[in-house]
Amino acid sequence: MKKYKKILIVTHQYLPHVSPRTTRWKLLVDELIANGHNVSILTGMYPDFDTNNVEILYFGNKNNINIVSNLREKSKQIASGDAIKKIFYGVLKKIYRFFINYLAWPDYSMFWLYQIYKNRNKISKDYDVIISVSLPFSSHMAAYFINKKVKKHWIMDVGDPFSLKLDAPENNRFLYSGLNKRYEKKFYSLADNILFTHQDALDNHKQFFGIPSDKLIVANPISNFDNDHFNSALSYDYSSKPIKISYFGIFTKGVRSPNSFLELIKKNNEMEFSWYVNEDSEKIIKSCDLNIDKHSFYSQVSREEAQKLMVNSSHCLLSIGNKNPNQIPSKVVEYLATGKPTIHFTEIDNDPVIKLSNEFDNLITLNKSVKEENLSLLIEEMFNKIEKFDRDKFINNYTAESIIKKLDII
């Protein structure tokens, strides 16, 4: 008879915050609960949602969850004529970012980590398995504090690199490089299982930190497959003009940039773009040399609304690759799940999405060497392959169920 487990998940990012980490772990939590497990979540996000099926453990100040976002919102609410207050909030935002970028350790969530350490004895140790989720790396450190004495089975889910992050590091590498490597190596030695989102990231970390192979598991980025969304994707009029392309997500300097892709398509008059991005990403896009009449900008939307827009309002979806081979944009798998044609623009030769594109006909990768006049032809070739989407392969490899099956302890 199957023994159901008590599982403690330690993740600074969870609902209502929207990020690749929260999307992934909402799907995994739902799968764990569906399998009869008892799930508790220790988080740094104030739980203003229905928590009937899961216990939420929260330590912190709900008014300070994202200081930069709060300062930005307050700045927007100020009357247009009150320039002094706008400058004041702008200066506060820069001071905070300076502190986080240059002094904070291990990352921006250090204050939450302090709360966990201070309250560690109040957190029940009556769990069978503890799972820590990064980014941020602080989640792993919090799990270490909690699990140090009881030494229950520890699973680390490493979504983004920490010490091996080449650009836009999580802290000041000049000050903390040695400390970063020391603690990351220590936690890998203590953890029982370590999950990476693709094989290249697993191999790089295994070699750099000397991690034993029997601890390592590839746990792909995931989404849920919805037949209704797929049927909507199939029924879209792909012969209509102009070709409408949508992007959902954000851009980060040093990590992911649209510049090279926009340079490729700046003379193309057959395409129109819809960008569902945040304010900073919109500024990055508009700073490029582009025909602004071909580009529309919208605020970021919920995952459910995004999925509807993906299948009903565009011919194909756009992904921009990271500049670090240890990172894979999870939105590619979200796109794939709809069955819609997907373009992934690569910035590096060893982008992990290139291997993924060999598995599915509705995903193509291209780079700046592609001739602009061939781009429309490549996209139209995908339109003819939509019905070939391999649903079984996706469900067996890129869903929450596929990851839980790999974890024998659960």
C-alpha cells in the first residue's frame, strides 16, 4: 500500500507572485495533492489566495514583498505636476537596487532568510521530505537551516544557476564569489536529490561541483496540456495577413535581450508584434531601431489569460534565448503546450532550446545569421505542421506528472 508523505516545500517565490518558479510549483503542488500527499509551503509571498488544500507558512512583512514594485506604483500614483515626489521615489528605488546589487547576500531575499533563521524553531519538523526551490538561492539556505538537525530527505530544484550565472549575477561576485561557491557546493553534498531543468545545466554543475551522478535528475520545464487550447490553436486562420507574433515575459539586461532579433526583422513589413511585458522591458524594446507602428504593447497578464491570448490572437509565439547555456526559458514549454507555432531566437550556439526543437515540429530556432527574407517562409512551413504536434511526448516529458514519477521518494 502506498504511503503518503508529508512534504515541506521551501520557496521564497510562490503565489500570488507570477514567475516561472511559481508557475512550475503550482502545477507540481497540485499534482502532489492529487496523489494524496500532505503539502506545506514555506514562502516569502503573502498568501492572499484560497489555501484550502495546502498549508502556507509565511514569515515577513506583506508590505515589503517587492520594494521596487511598491515604489514604482507609488510613483505612478503621484500627480503629473509633483515632480519632486517622483524624483524622491526614483532615488529611493535606486538606493534599494544599489544595496541589493552590491551588498546583499546571498540575494535580494536576504531579509526573508533572516526571518526564517529567527523563527526556525517555530517551523514544524514533522515532514518526510523537504524540497527547496531556486531562484532565489536563499530558499536552499532556508531549507538547510530547517533541516540541519533532523536530516530528512532533501530535494533541491535548481531553476537558475547561482555561482555559474555568467551575467546579471544574484549578488556582488567581487565580494561573494568564494562564499557563493562554498555554500552551493556544501548544499549539493548534503542534498539527496538535485533537479536541473535540462541536461546541459546538470552536466555543467556536476563537473564544476563534483556532484555524484546518483543524486542528479533532469526535471524539464513543465506546463499543462489543455485539449481546448490545442483545438483553438488548430482552428486559427493561419492564412490571414499580416502574420501576428506575440511575446509574453520580460527582458533583463545581461540575461535576455530583444536587440538582435529586432535588428533581424526591422525591415519586415509582413509581421505585427504584440508584447505582453513589464514597463522596463517595454523601454528596452522601444530603445531599439524599429518601426513602432508594427509593435503593440500590453501589460503582463495572468497565466490563464496569457494562454487564451496565445491560441486565439496570434499566428505564432516568440521566445528569446538566454545568454547562459545553464538557463532555459520556461516560456518555451508554455508555448509548446498550446500547439502554436513557436519561434525561438538564439543568442548563443549552445542554447539548450536547440535540442528541444528537434523533438517538436511546432518549434524552430533561428539566429541573426538567418536572412530576413527567409523568415516568413520558415514560419509558414511551421503552419503546415501544426497537426503533427506530439501530444503524448509532451505529456510524458513536460508535465508535472512526468517529474513526480521521477522522484521515487514521493
